[in-house]
Amino acid sequence: MGIKISNCFLVFLIVCSFMRECVTCFSEDEVEVTKVRSGSSYFQECRCDERDTLGVRLKWFNTNDQEIVALGPGTKSNIYTEWLNENVYGLYISNVTKSISGEYKCLTNYNGQQYTRVFKVEAYDPPYFVNTAEAQYVINGKDELIVCEARGETDPFMTWHKSDGGFVEISDDEKYEVVPSKGLLIKKVTKEDRGVYKCTALDLETGEGIDRDITVEVIYMPVVEDLIATPQATVVVGGSLTIECAANGMPHPEYLWRKISEAEPANVNVTWHQITNSIIFDSVVAADKGIYECIAFNSAGNASKAISIDVLVPPEILQFNNVTVIEGQTPEIICKANGIPRPKITITYEGDVSEDLKGVFWNEVNTSDSETVFQLSFSQASRTVQGYYTCTASNEVDVANQTMYMSVLHKPYFKTPSEVQWAWDGKMVNLSCDHESNPGSRITWRYVGKDVSTAEQVEINKMLEEKLKSGSDEVLTIIIENQAMYGNYECFARNEYGESAKTITLKEGFTPPAVKNVTIVEIMPTSATFAIIGPDEVNGPDVIGFTAEYDKSNNYDITDIHVNRTWSVHRPYKVDKLKPNTTYYIKFAAVNDVGAGQWGETLKFITPETFVPEPPVWEAEFDTILALSDTHLLSWKIPESNGQPIDYYALRYCPMSNSSIREDLCKEEITKTNEFVLTNLQYNSSYYLELIAHNSRGNSSASHLFLVVPVEDLSTQLTAGAIIGLSVLAVFICLLLLDLLLLLWRRQGIIASCFYKKNNKRKDDTLRSRDKKGLLNNGESISGDSLKRSRNGHKEYEYDKTTGVITGKHSSV
């Protein structure tokens, strides 16, 4: 460095490491250079062992040639001197910095001559790193620089090592290139390039070096693998939706979501919230339909992917209003509905469709992607189109229904403009003026007799007016008292849209004439069956049945009191409980509401000897019975068999289809009792049954029955055991509540008895114990007011509150 270093200084460098010392008293000027690291301390001795006659004289001067004096007691200084002994005078610098670097001088006098030793102290900064992170990231597939920059007094010499079981030095090659003052360049980064790299910076002048371990991670640009919509990308409005962005990258990517909309971003209403890589819709609305983009990004770059979300909206009927129209006008019913997807609309008429609806037109218009309008038009309104209409809007989400009423204002209408009613003397007759009108109409009645005087007509019309005042005007009730009351009764109905009339002809009715013909169908030992043909014409109500009068031949002419039997029409005309091998006479008459008609001719028949049983008689009121389940108990009466026991009954039952018997599916059962349980019946089916009784003589004729099994009732029903159990539980709860009420009100009941019995027993035991000890008879002092009175056997104990003494006395209990 162009500075001459004395022999003494060289010896000093060899012998001393930190504390420097000159062992001879110098007699010539000398210069010594020392480099000291900034921030460290410095100490230098100046000594002289050879004294002159005046002794040892040493002084220290700073870089400004000012003497450095020794510190006094209680003082501090960064630079100070101190006598170590009488020959050694030391210089101390606590913290060396560049600002105090320079020449420090030690002066001495020897034999009258002044000598100076110069110690040139040069402070230097050690190497240090700048812009060098301990964790750095490189992008896969690119040329990336691991940054390591160092500063020092001179440009440090940089070396690189990589950890591979130990640190291996890196030199320039096809993979690595050391870039001076910048770092290490890795070419075409792969995942194998991750690891720990050591960067070393060395100051060649001072020999100081530093190193830093740098952890290198290879990072990847994010890749969005999939966008997952849960439950699915098509969601119903009001439901919840989660869209997850599944992406990979190193470091793990962050996520940004946005909705791709034609609207301005500021106008996009955000109805979702983001949690890490997902967005969540708590309640989806129709406006949430659209395309959503997920952007995954990290320090290596970004990637994005989009998903389309469809929102389904259940149909909603927006318009379906009631309509009121006058008959003859052209009404229109409009049903408007919206939904996503666009709903399909149908309109159903809920009224009687026995008449064809003519002049009906409809049109369906799609007004938007989500709205439909259905128009139902009528060329001419009539009362037949009046009624309720139901609009049904449906899409794949749901179905919506709404009902409206179309009211057609019209004049009164009668179903039949005329009718005939029969009456007879004393008969109460209800004459009905039932009609249709909208709005309601005013009813008036008028009587027009035939072959009746004007005065009688006036009286009857007055009677009608009085009856209308006291009752309904639509139903007129009269009692036939004389012939004048037969005739025509006219009903008039009027409203603001018109008038209609109805004529009721009230005729006198008579009993039927004699029956036309009677034939014997079957004669059994104890019964006989007949076929009856009624009279051709009846001047009165229709025939509703037939009556018969019969008796044995030996009684028939002796008395007028005979056995009677009456049947309704379409029933088997059968008389039973007859005696075998007996002659009978029988006659028939037709019956209507007026009464029984004339007797027909008397018919004679003879019952045969008993050989085979009579036909069994079903224990059923009608020929058709109903089974309430797939199992049904059949029962019948034991028929007459002239003392011969019934061996068995043969039951044959066949399913029916379209009122025809399925002979190929018939089943036969044999039973020796007059009961049989049919099982495995099919619901919503009908069966035809035949029953024959058999004895040793042969078979009876068949008895017939129809069995209907309705549609199965799937509603849950309680069994008999469950009903009984619930009933017992209800009774128990009622008794318990009643007992609790008695306990709270009168301190009575079962619970009260158990509670107070146990309480009194405890008190009695306590008092009995005290009595045995002689405490109660002699008195016992106690404190408190709790004890009032106690009973123990026939003794009564009282507590005197003033003295605090219990005394006992005898009493009859």
C-alpha cells in the first residue's frame, strides 16, 4: 500500500492478535497501519522500558493532534488513554467508525530528543447482503435468477453452493451461470431445481466473508382444472348454490370471481359471497343466471375458467281474473304466467261437460323468454259456459294452479217447461219451480183449473198467495182437499234479462189395474218363485211393487185372513216357509204410491215332496254387497231339507270384467258350515257368487250374489288393539288429572292419601319416641313456630308458643 512497515510492527503482528505492544522504547519515528472492522474496539499500547534520566515520558494525540488524556473518575469517552503501569501507556477506542479513522500518535522524549510513533487506524465495513431474500421463487420452465447481491469496501467475490447431502460448489455450465453482483441464473427451471442454495460473499482485502442460505421453491402457474357447481349448475330459485374453483399451482393460488354480464360492472348486483376458492349463493334469485368466471393467480401468473349457471323459476300465475258477461256477448278469459323455463298453460272447465262447448277458441302467446299468455275466447256466451275455470301453469320445476269464475248473466231457464204430477185425496204435494237464473229471479204462481168455476180458481189463487208469503216461492206445498185442486199450476220466473214459465199439471192418480200375467218359475217343497207381468197402463203413479195373498187350499175358502207378502219391483217374487206336498192358492196385485190395485186371477200350485235342500238364503239385504278389504266373511241361513242334514255347501265365485263373468278364473270352495271367509280378493274388482246346499238327496238350486271390492284405502288406520290401548291411556290420564285436582283443592284422593299417610307416620314415630322418653308428658322446651298440633294414638299434643313447651292431653278420637 506504499506504506513502510517497521520491523517492530511486523513482530507485533506475529506476536499479538488483539492487544498490540511495543517492547522497546522507540528512539526513532515509526508508522504503523491497522485496519479495524467498523463497530469493533481498538487498543494500542505505547511503552518504553529504557528510561532516560528524566524517566518515562509518553503522550497520545488524536487525529486532530489533540492530546488524549486519561479519563477521570465518573467520566466516559469513546476514545481515552490509561496508564497500565509506569512504563505502559495505552490507547482505547470503544467503537471504531470511519469518522474517527486516522493517525493516532504516541510521543516520547529520549535523551532530549522527541520521537513519534504513528498508528494509522483505518475502519472498514464488512461485506453485507442487499436485496437478497432467504426464500425465493422461480417459475417452472423459465430461465430464472436467484438474486444475491453483496456490498463491501471492495466488490466481494461471490461463490455459490447447493445442498445435496452436503453443499456442492456451483460453477458455470449449461444449467447454471453466476452473474456477478446479481446472483445465480438457473436455465430452464425444473422441479428438481428446488432446494437450499448458499451464496458466499468474500472481501479479498480484509479476508472477511459472509454467506446466506437461500431456500428456492419452484412455482407453477395456476391451472384451473374444473368449476364444480353444487348441487348442480341448474338450480331452482330460492335454493342454495356453491361454485367451487378447483385449481393447482405453486404457491397455492388466490382466487378472484366475477360475473360476465352485458351490464356495466357497477350495475351488477352481487348476491353471493366468497369463501376461499368458492362463491356461495344462500338464496338464488332469477337474476343470478349467467356466466361466472374464476381467476386463479399467484406470483407465477394466472389462469381462468367460466361456468354457465341456469336458474329455474317455478311458474307463477300473474293474471287470471273473474269474468262477468251477459248472455250472447263474446267473453275472453286470459291466464298470464311466468317462469323459467317458460311455463305451459292449460285452462280446464270445472263445470258439467255433458254438453259440447261450441264456439270456443284459444291462443297461446309467448311474450318473453319467461312469460306466456293463454287466451280463451267464446264466440257467444251462454249459461252452459258459466262456472269455474282452472288455469294450470307448469314447467319442469313445479305446477301452479289458480281458479276463476265466469258468471254469465241470463234470463231464467227451466230444465223442463212442463211436467205431470200425480195426487189423490189427502195427498200433500210439493210443486217445484226449480230453475236457473243469474241474477236471481222473482217467482209468481198461478192456478188454471179445468172444468172449474171462476170463483174456485180465485180462491185457489188466493190460497197460493198466502202460502207464498209464509214459505219458499220456489216450492209450493198444497194438500188435495177436493177435485177443484186438480189442474194446471203455472210458475213464472222473471229477472232483468227476461222471463220463463213452467206448467205443472196436477192429475188425480188411481191404484193400478190388475196384473197382466203371472207364471210359476220354480216350485220347491218349501218355496215357490213366480214371474209377474204388471198392467200395461196405469192412470196414476208408476208401479213400485207387487203384493200377494196366499194360503193352503183347505183354509183358503174358510177365512178371509191369509198370508201376505210384498216385493219391490225387480226382486225375486218368491214365497217360502211352505209345507211340502201341499196345495196352495195365491193371487197378486200391483202397488203404486196410491195403494194396491185390483187382485188378479187366483193361481193354484202344489209343493212337491222334499228330496233336496231348499236354496240357501244369503244373510244380506241386497243382491249386491260391498267388501271393505281383500278379505270378507260370507254367511247364509241354513235351508230347509225335510229333516235331512246338510252334508256341505259348494261355493263358486268368479271375477267379472265389463259385466261379464270370467268363467276361466272361477274358483270353487267346499265348507260344512254356513260361513266362509273369502281371501286374497282383488281391489277395484267385482265377483259373481253361487252357493249350493247338498244333502243325501242331492243339490239345491243355486243362490246368487254379487260382491264388489272398491279401490284400496291407503290411509293409515288404527287397529282395534291400538284404539283400545289409547282409550285406556286416556282414561288413566283423566283419572290422574282428577286426583291431582283433588290433592290441590281438598287434599284428598289417592296421591293425597299416600303423601299424608307417610308424613303422619313419620310425625307419629317421632312423637312416640319422645313419649317413651317421658319428654312429652313432662313438657319439652323447643324453639320455632313450625309445630302446631300433632296426633299420636289418642293423645293430642299442643305447642305453647309463649313458653316454648309441648304438652299432651287425652282426647277421644
